[in-house]
Amino acid sequence: MPPGPISPGAITRQLADFAAGSQWRDIPAAVRREGVRGLLNYVGCALGGCGDEAIRLAIRVLAPTFGAPQAGIVGRLERCDPLNAAFLNAASANVLEYDDTHLPTVMHPAAPVAPGLFTLAETRGASGQALLHAFILGVEVSCRIGNGLMPHHYRRGAHITATCGIFGAAAAAGKLIGLDAVRMNWALGHAATQSAGLVESLGSMSKSIGVGNAARNGLSGAFFAEAGFTAAESAIEGKYGFAAVASDTVDFAKMTAGLGDKWEILANAYKPYPCGVVLFPVIDACLELRKRIPVPVGGIREVVVRGHPLLRERTDRPDANDGRSAKVSLQHSVAIALLQGAAGIAQFTDAAVADPAVQALRAKVTAEDDAAIPVEAAVVELRLADGSRLSEHVKDGRGTPGRPMSNIELDAKVAECAGFGAPFVDVPALIAAIRDLEALGDAAHIMRMTAPA
């Protein structure tokens, strides 16, 4: 059913008023802390992805359009204009499938939201506190819009990180440049008309275009609004607005109820594995089962995975043929966890996918839907050649809010990412600077710390 009648401007205006009017004193301490963790995870993921083939190709394609070298690209020597920098840094942060995840929507909010803020810090100046405040608000806006559209938004084939992340990018940038409520409303309208991204693109380089565009076009939407470029007042909730186009069932209350009291960033998870978040409990279960298997892995006759329907919808990919598509493959994730006892960056490469043992085991994996199982949980059963069975039920995957990643674990992840993509970075100093972001007078210092000498 399409959304019912609602007064013009009710949703877009409420979100705009909230973002424009928010004061730092309104942000609870727990939310501030999670904002810092989100930004730390973002920078780590961007460092890990900055040398990926997709990013190198994107730079080659975009270089002829680079404007004045005002903004940096995380982990690289190149500098460019703010819009291209936002695109490339968003793509870098998302390309390894290692970024944060908002569990209720399965959105990765930081990759679209954070890049524009750091380019603004470099080009216009911003304190760490102001950048952190804007980031928290951007995550809130994007996730709340996503809450109101799911699950049918995804089932229509929309890649929510791109399609809803652009709203957060616009709101965050608008906050940092000081848009009033009217212009913030326009910025959200400009985001609505540029929203795009397809689930079909997952597992391909094209996914990075959607995520990069969300960051770039969200930032440009704020720039257009700042200049007085008007937008539809009801771009989200209007009869022909974003919500009506984006989902068969829309719950507008989820977009606005409790604004300022209930914070979506507290539902964010940080990935312990560089793959789709719905795979975390599956991998956890397989790693536990590997310790208990009484026979070699070759003695497994069948692996049956039961999980939330989204698990099968998103990751039932038995024929993943490269490292990129393997990141969203249930069959590959099960095979590497059982065979190698690990699920790090090295396990999601072209070489790992080509391993004959991995290919043989993933052919034995099947998925079953169970709507009673939450998205952060899974049940894995091994059926062995001798007829015996072993089962493991993981209620909360590692990194999810029910089993959160500690600060020590998050720091180690950032170090792993930097070691993979930018080994020249002084990781302890970078982590310390981000953790002290609220007291940092010049937020652009973070970008300078990620650049090669």
C-alpha cells in the first residue's frame, strides 16, 4: 500500500527543523561517544580501501574533471575539488564491505555522510566538535528515512546506503555550513531528487558509484540550498515524492517520532569481517563449529543455514566468481570460515574464491528462511558423512549492538585496515586524534594525518 495522505511539508520540514536547530548540548554523551567510534571506523575503512582497484580506476576516470586541489583523498597523494573528494572517500570507505551498519535498515551510514564533512573542514574550516555534531545528525536523518521505508525499499531493489545515505550527507553538510531550516529543507529536497542505487550492483564495482554519488550529491545539494536554489517543500512525503516512489509501505512515524530523544546511531554495528553484515552470525557460528567438528572438513556432507529472510535475499550467491562478489556470498563465507578458521581481508580475495577446496565446500551450502530469527542471528547445522549432525545458534553476531565491538577491538580493526591499504600512517597517533575529536580545533588535521608524506 502506498503512504496515506499527510500534510505538505510535514516530514521533510520536521527533519530539516531538527537538523538545523540541533545544539551540541542536545547530544547525549553516549551518542557523542558512538559518533566518535563511527568516524574512527570510517577513517579506518577508507584507509583500507584507498588502494583498491575500483578506487584507482575511479581516480583515473575522474582526474580530468578535478578542480582546484583543495581537498584530500584518504591515504593518497592526489588532491582535488570537494565534490570529487567526497565521491572518492565515500567509495574508499565502502569498497571493502568493512564499514559500519545500522542494523534496523542494514544501511552503511558513515560512508555517504562523513566524506563531505572532512572536505568542508579542509576547504572552509571546522572544529572537531562541529564536525562530530554534523556527522551524528546526518546519520540520524539517513537512518530515520530508511526506517520508514524498510523492508519494501530494499525489496524493490534499492541500495539503501546510497538511496537514503544521500539525505544524511545533505543534512550533515548543511549543518556544518550553517543552513537555516528553510535551506535545510531545500537540501533534503535536492537529495531526494538525486537518490539512486541498485541492490543488483552489490558485488560489483558499480556499487561504489552509488555510494560515492550519495556523498557527492548530498554535499552538492547543501551547496545548492546555500546559494538559494529552491526545492520541493514536500520532497519526501509528497504525493509524487521520494517515499511514494521508494516503497510500497511507508511508516512516516518512524521517520520523525522521538527526534532528539531516540538516537539511531546507537543501533550502529561495526564489522569484524569485511563482508555483508547479515553474514556475521553465520561466520561466528562456523568458526565455533570448526572447533567441534570430529572429522576433517571434507567429511561435511551438507551445511544448512537458517536465518532471517534478508540473509538469503542478499547473500544466496553460490556462484560468486571474484573477491568482490564473495563479500556478499553466504556460500563463500561459510566455506572460508570452516576451511581456514578466519574471515579477514585475505579470505575475500580473488585467490580465496578460486581455491578448489572453497569451491567444493560452498556447493554443499544451502539457506533456509526463518522469519522468527532476527537479522543479527543465525543457526548453522553441519550434516556429516557419517549421519551425525552439529548445530550452532548465534543470537548476536560479533560487532552488533547485542555483542558490540570494544574500543580495543575497533582500534585493532583500524590498524588492520591501515596496514592493508596505507601502511605509512601513524595509526596510534591517528586513533588518539580521532578519539579526542571533540577537543580538536581543526578537524582537517585528521585528513592530513592520513596522507602519504
